[in-house]
Amino acid sequence: MAFCPELDIASQGSTIHEARENLREALELFFASASTDEIKPRLHEEIYVTRVEVAVG
């Protein structure tokens, strides 16, 4: 899975390369069709990505 957290847009593919290319296409389509009013509230200035351990069972 490929994810753009700044805009909350994700895509997937059977390889990392394919997922990245599919995400690029999804972003291009989003920017081609979205208005400024739609883009602005989706932009996140601060993004934090981390791993979290969770006990299961």
C-alpha cells in the first residue's frame, strides 16, 4: 500500500513500484478534479508516522 498522509489519499499495487505509480496517478487525478476549496482542508502540515506495539490475545 502507498499512502500520501498530507492529503489522506492511498493506493495499492502488487509491488512497491506499482503501488507508488498507482498513488502518483491517484494524486494526479485528485489535483485535476479537486477545487481549491476541497484541497485546502485536506492538507496537513504536521504528519507523524510511528510504529506501535499492541498485545493481541
